[in-house]
Amino acid sequence: MTTVTTLSADRIAEGLREETGAFAGIVAGADPAGRVPTCPEWTVKDLVEHVGNAFRWTAGLVESRAATPESLAPLTEEVAPADWAAWLKEGAERLADAGLREAGTEVWTFLGPRPAVFWPRRILHDLVVHHADAALALGVPYTVAPDIAADTISEGLELLEGPEAAARKPELGELRGDGERLLLRPDAGDGWLITRTPRGVAWTRGDGEADVVLEGTVAELLLVFSRRRPLDGSPARVTGDRALLEHWLAHTAF
């Protein structure tokens, strides 16, 4: 698996705090029963409790230096809307602190044993996408730091990369190919050159020849890449084989 992150453990912890503050600010005062169109089975309450419980569950994995997933049961804590902001920030702080203390300690992950900083990074990027869910559901602007958005794209590609991805999620086997290339080209900084190989997805940071190119701000690329913004509703620009990009998006939903 390719791991291409420019984020330090300190920046990951800082990003968790930043994104949690932004997310909490959006959901404060929202109708708990309001629907979240980009997570159609969820209400705002479901979204908030998913995020806050994920903080606590993964913090527990890191704090206990868990060697197996069974060492800590998933959490389903429910919280009153008036307490959402404090509860979210408390959970994010706990995960950020655990990640800094145990950054290099090996723990269980669904990809096998990894340094514990895996979990704060994984949850940060899950939060980045759910921040978008909340912003889109409640009709407020979505902003994310460019370095955080870029690492969210990289981490997403790490999860899709190689033959083991299809073993975890068989639908990803549809991403195998014969060398077709997709390029995500941000307005600033390095892009992502993705190749569909017979063994699965491979990718590098940078630029190059591609069958289809998606260009725009890194935040807009992230919204399309995570299927939070449809191609037809995005200011991002598509050149080349649009059907190839549409196939990719249709087969990368989690």
C-alpha cells in the first residue's frame, strides 16, 4: 500500500480540532430529525452520533494499544442536541491526545497492524467528509484547509489501492482495468494520477497523461471524489473520457 501523507501527527491532531469545531458549529441548533441527503438513511442526529462515537471508539483502540477489534466494542452513545458541541469536542480532544501519545505504537487496524496514528488520520478524513455532509444538508458554505483536503484524497486512494481492496469490498474489483488513467488536477499543488491495472488501483502524486482529467480546487475535487457533489453540479472541469470517471465514482461508494 502506498502511504503518501505530508501531515505530521501534530497536524493531524490540529486538524481534528479544526474540523470538529467547524462541524459542531454547523450542527448546533439544527433539527435532529433533519435528513442528510448525502447519507440518505441518516438524520442529523445520526450523523452527529456517528462522528462522536467514532472519536471515542478509536481513541479507546489507541489508548488500550488494541491488538484485535474485539478488545473494544463499538459505541452507540446517544447525546442530547444541547450537548452535541461539548461532546464532539471532548471526543476529538481525547483522540487527538491519544494519537500524539501513542503515534508510533502498533495497534490493530482493518488493514493489519499499523502505527496508532493511523486512527486519528482515518477519523480526521472521515470527519472531513461528514463535515461536507452537514454543510450540504444545512445549506451552509463548506470550507476545508487545502492540506487536509489533499490528504483526505490521498488516504481515500490508499484504501482503494491494490488487490487486497477488492478482498475487503468485492465491488472494488470493478475498478480493475487495462491501464486506463484518471487524473485529479488541483488548481494548486500536486495532483493524483490513478491507473486501473489488472491487479487493482495504483496511483501516484503528480501529473501526467490521462484518459480523463478532473480539474478544480482541492476542496471541489474532494467533494466530487467522495461523491458529495455530483459532476453535473460541480464547478470542477472534466476533459476526456467522462464515462471512465463516472464508472469510477459509481464503484467507489462506501
